[in-house]
Amino acid sequence: MRTIALTLFLLFPIGLRAAWTFETISNASEGHMASRVIPLSPERTLVAYKSGTALIAATSTGGALVPETLLPVTIPSNIYASVGTRGAGLISLWNAGAFWYALQLTPGAGNCGPSSNWQCGTVKMPDNTTGQIVDTIVGQADALLNAHFVYRLRTLNNINNGIFYVRRSAAGVWTTPVKITLATMTGKGPVAIEVTSDSSMGFLAVGSGGATYVSRFNGVFSDNNGLNTLPVTGLASADMQKVLGPSQFCFTKDPGELRLVTRNTNTGQWQGISSIAAPLETVRPHCSIQVRSAGDPVVAYTSIADVVRLWKNGVWETVDATGVFTKPIIDLTPTNKLLILYQGAGFLKFGREQ
């Protein structure tokens, strides 16, 4: 069940007057959201989440979310949603000892969903892999509907451990998973991905050793000789600008710090780290970043005082302070307005900036 409300917040003492419309998605957890601005096309927004024993995909072209039940799940985690350059949604997740995916297709072309409009299945792992431990996966489809995945594999017997890349073609043919052997991948897992074509993509991996952006061109993975690793340690979380070769990142680190870091995309050099939490505020370990069309960054986070906050290029805005919320995710619409999704106690809230 979803309820819709228009809420106005007068932001005092931090922020501006802002208006949002919200949908509350009940009996929902493990939520993730993505949207894509496609020229001359309507909004393409996807929210993926667990409800009871089902994986749900809720889509929107600018109005209310329309949910679809895709497949039964047991104990799903690390759900990741993306929208590719063609507008097709792709959901990847960990469930029941394997990585799973759901790729959005035209009605009748898939094997799951109410109109057989999604293709669902397990993601290919290296041969002889057993005893997999729950971990992270990210994926995105290109314009040809090839699905690209990056996942971290850990096993009880420590065989085939590491970060792997695998591709499923539009015809359903899987490549052999390739282990990414860069030294900077040690102890990290993928958290974000951007795919621009079948031969070019990039992803962000985060772990105890920091965060590293990795590019892939024509089958070659590169961390720019280690220069793409954020110059900080002890990260709790990080996110990247959703472009190939991002220049802006957010990260959180203990004890409750929130930072914005910028990078010169020509040289790969890091240019500056700024503290962006509101004054005297301690943040929870999660952030999400988007960059508006004019180049202005926006970062979403939650504080330990249970406030969902936005940092808009130097100005703080309170989105919600009515409950205990975690893991805000933001994206942009074709009109350069923000979308936000965050987790409550057994429910999700999805908001549109007005």
C-alpha cells in the first residue's frame, strides 16, 4: 500500500523553504532507486525493494510509482537498481546464496513480472565456486540491453575470492567472469556503476582501504595506476557522480563525518576535500550524490538525530525529521528536480522535489 502526501517544510535554523511530494511504501525494506534522463524521453525511474517474500520493481515516468511483483525471494540483501542509457531498468541483488538480476524488457519478452516484461535469473559466477558469502553487486544495462555486472565474491574456502566482472548479452549469453586483479581492489566491494556502451564503463569500490574508481575500456580495467583511489582511509561509505569518469564524490567516515571530494578528470589528481555536514551534526554511514545540469553537487545523508538532510552546494535543507530514517538515495528528473528514497522502520519513503 502506498500513500501520497504533499508536505511543506520550513527549514529552521538550517536551510530554505522546500516542497516535496511523498509516497510511503509500506511493508518494504532493502530499497534502492535510480532514474535516468534520456533526451526527448519521459522520466525513467525505478525503485526496487523487498516486500514480504517478493522482489518488487516500482516504476514511474513522472507520476506515482507503479509496482510489479517480479520473483519470490528469501533473505535478499544489497539490492541495487539502475536505469541504463536506453531506459531499461536493471536490478541486482544477493539472495539465497547467489547473485540475482532482473532486466526490464518489453511485455512478453521476459520470464517474470505480470506481463513477462522482465528477465530474471542468477548471475554467472566462476566455475567451481561453492560456499558463497553474502556480498555486494552492481549492474547496469547498455543501449543494446547487454547487462554488465561487477560483484565481490567471498567463499568459505577462500577459492575465487575477489571482485569480478561479467556480462550477459541481450541474447542471454554469459561471458566468463573475469577477476579484476588491481591491487587497489583488495578489501573493497562495488557500490556504484555507470555504463555508457558495451565497451566503456566505470564503477566505484569501497572498503577498509578507502574507495577507488575503476574504468573499463575495450576490456581493460584501470585505476589510473592507483591515482583513482580517494586520498582518505577509514571510510564507512562513498558514492560517485553518475557519469563516466566522475569528478565529484561523497563519503562518510568515522566518527560521523561527511565529506565532498573533487577530482581532476584530465590528470586524475584529487583537488580538495570539504566537510559538508551541517554544523555540529554527526552523520550516519551513508551518503548519495548527484550533480545538477549546471554542475552543482547535491549530497543526501541522515544524521544520528534522525534527520534526512540535503547539502546543496553550501546550503543545508531538511527533507524529513519525522522518524528514524536511514540510507537516503537521490537522483534527478528530466526537469533537473531531485528524487529521494530512504528507509524507515518497515517502510520506504519516495519523494519528489517540487
